[in-house]
Amino acid sequence: MNPTMMQRFWALIETVRTNMPLALDDGSLRQWLIRQVTVQGTFDTREAAILSDYIDARLPLIRDMAQEH
């Protein structure tokens, strides 16, 4: 994953974190995030597939950021 993709992803997380369904299990939350990146046009389908592993590795951080808000 290149730095531009990472920046776009974290910018999206900042945008959606207030609406993030934190009660979901990790797999469901990952799928919700993948849907968000494709629906909002931040990433195309190929890029969204690349994000899956990246999201899995960072779900605790993503949850923490969403809970802070």
C-alpha cells in the first residue's frame, strides 16, 4: 500500500468515525469500512481489496479513534 492510499484511508476514517458501528465484530466492521471506502469513491474496488489486510491489522487503533470521539 502506498503512502497516498494510506493518507486517503486515514482521512476517510476521520470522516466516518462518528458514525462507525463499533458494536460490530471485527469482520463485520472491516466489511463496513470497505463499503464506506467504495461508496464514498475514495478507493476503487481493486484498492479496497488491498485495504482489507491493512484494516485487519489496524482495527484496534480504528476502534480506539472512533471511541475517542
